[in-house]
Amino acid sequence: MGERELACRIDALGSVQRARHRTLLAELIAAAEAVEELPDGYAIRFPARPYLFLRLAEWVELERACCPFLSIRLEFDRDRRIRVFLTGPAGTKEILEAELPLESIGEIR
């Protein structure tokens, strides 16, 4: 299997989808509880609320369309939290840092 290009494909989303992606991202970042740095990306923790899960699922579908190099995993922790793992090849962390307002969530662990 060939390597995926390490770039976002902004043209993969129409204008309505891009607007929805931005809205969802703002809502999700506001609801996030913590962010954890990983060797190949970041994990963001959210409270386990049904509406957040639905918004996360919608955001993941849009994100996968524009950033196919990302590996995205949702995990429900025993402590009743949702964690979203955003990982990928070398350079992924730098793209995530540039595109996501991670610092607004709080201290990165």
C-alpha cells in the first residue's frame, strides 16, 4: 500500500461542509476537557455526553474527507470520558498544531 500524502485537501469539502466543519470544531474545542501529546499526534478528552459523541462522529467524517493521512480513533474510557486520538505519519503533529486550537483546551500533557 502506498503512503498517503501528508496534506489537507481543502477542496474535498464544499462550502456548506467547510462551514459545518468549522462550527463543529468550535463546539468540540469548547467542550474538550484536556489534550494529551502522543508520539505521533494528540488525544483530546471530552465528557461522555450523547450529543458530543454525535458531533464528534460528524466531525470525524468531514475530517477524514479533507485529511486522509490522519488516523482517527474514538475511545470510551472507564472513567466515562470520550477520547479522540488523532495520529499519523511524521509531520502530523505539526499539522494538527497549526490547524487545531489545542492551546485553548488547556495545558497539553
